[in-house]
Amino acid sequence: MSLPKVSSNPHIRSGATTQLIMFTVVLSLLPALGYGIYNFGIRALLVTGVCILSAVLSEALFAVIVKKKVRISDLSACVTGLLLALNLPVSIPLWQAALGSVFAIVVVKELFGGLGKNFMNPALAARCFLLISFPVAMTDFSTDAYTGATPLALLKAGEAVDIKAMIFGNIPGTIGETSAVMLLLGACILLLTGVIDLYIPASYILSFSLFIVFFSGHGVDPAYLTAQLAGGGLMLGAFFMATDYVTRPVSKKGQVVFGIFLGIMTGLFRLFGASAEGVSYAIILGNCIVPLIDKLTVPVPFGIKPSDFRKGGR
């Protein structure tokens, strides 16, 4: 049967613009960035500036080369550069940080059509690219203030960790992932302004917590679970990257399924993988199956049976 074509939501015109949304995201990331600078020193600001500048210039130059309108004023490239910087160790060589931004903008975003066309989160794709290309630099978290392994690595090795330090951020790690408090403060800004909702973060965090309880061997251990939640960029991923409008499912039901998938995959990577981390790879894998999630969870038009809708094809 012939099915009506229904465009994706929203159907009600909103006063929000891409620039306003991106500005709000930048504002929400400032607490984490500020603490990263406090925690690691002025070089954290330098790495962040290099990432943002490289991202913005890459987008502008690409637009000029392919004779497209330059749209750097929408701040999306700025957000990509900032998110990438927050996912990098402060000791990374600056040229590698710049290369990551170029990869995020040119390869992941622009070559797929630009803003709204990329199928995975550019900042996380660039982080994974850098992890594969420069594993030593990307896993070196030694600074003047910190030496040794990250808390998650210690946790994986069965050693004790300082949970209070993990919550507040006095630990080694990437520039923006260390302070769960500052990340949650930024998340509150996104929630209160309506930029994101809790469907993905809540389902992600809850499913991950249940996975840890059932499969970690620690059972319902509040200290162990708190350490897992506070460490490794889980809050950064759940609130700031998994919620990306372009690479998340359209429907609320799909977003819950997406969050559950991320929680399970992060748990698998952390507990049974070689690395103590897992958020980046989980979200990238989740981005890849978003079209399938959308296909299975897309709302059925009124008056159409679900079976007819599936037969009609999408």
C-alpha cells in the first residue's frame, strides 16, 4: 500500500537556532574546561585553543575550496574543537591535536555533507583516530601534578582509588573528563535550557550501572560503582556527546534503546576489554547503528498498522 511521507520532528517552529544551541553547549562545557585548566595548568588552555582554531580554520578553508558558503558563525566547528580538546591528554603534542581537529571537520563532517549529514560524532571519531594513530601520546597522562595510571586503570587492576578525588577531579586523565561535579554542572545548563533531555543520559547511566552490578563481580558495591560512574569520561560522553542531535535516534523510544546499547557496550569494554576505558568506542559503535534503531522505533503514522508500515518500506 502507498504510505504517507512524514517528515522527522519537530513540526512546530522553534525560536532556537543552531548558533544559539551551539553557544549554549560551549557555555555548558566551560566549567569542565575551567577545571581542566586549574587541574593541569595553562597548557590545557593551549591545547584547547589549538583544537578550536584548527577546527574553525579547517571548516572555513574546506568551504572556500569546494565553493560553499562559509558557516563558521554557527559555532558547530568551535564545539567540535572544544569537545575534542576535552577528550585529549594535556601532554599531547600540539600538531597531533591540530590533526585531530582537521580529521574531525574534514573527514568525518564535511566529506559527508557538512553539519547534519555526518553519521558519527566528529570529536569522538577524531579521538579514536588519534588513539589508533598515536596510542602512546594519547594514553600518556603524566604531568607535573600527576604520575602513574588513571583511576580506572587502577580499578581494573584491582587496586584502591580515591573516590572523592574522582568525583571532584583531582586525578590524571583527559582535560575535560576528570571532574564529575563540573560535568554535571554543565549538564544542568543543557537540561535547564532544554538543549537536551534525560532519555539518553538516564538510560545510558542506568544500564551501565546495572551491567557493572551484575557482571563486575563486586555486586552492589556503592564505592566501586561510584568510581566507575565518576571516571573515564562517562559523564562527558553521556550528557555532551551521546546526545548530539545529528548522530542520535529521532524518537524517544529509539533514544532509550540507544542509551541502553551504550551502557552495555561501555560495560563490556571496561570489564572485559584490554583498556579500562570504553565510552568513546561505545558511542561511535552506537552512532553506526542509529539508522537501524530509527527504522525499528520510528513512530507509525496515524491510521497505519505497524505491519503495513514495515511492508511499505523505508
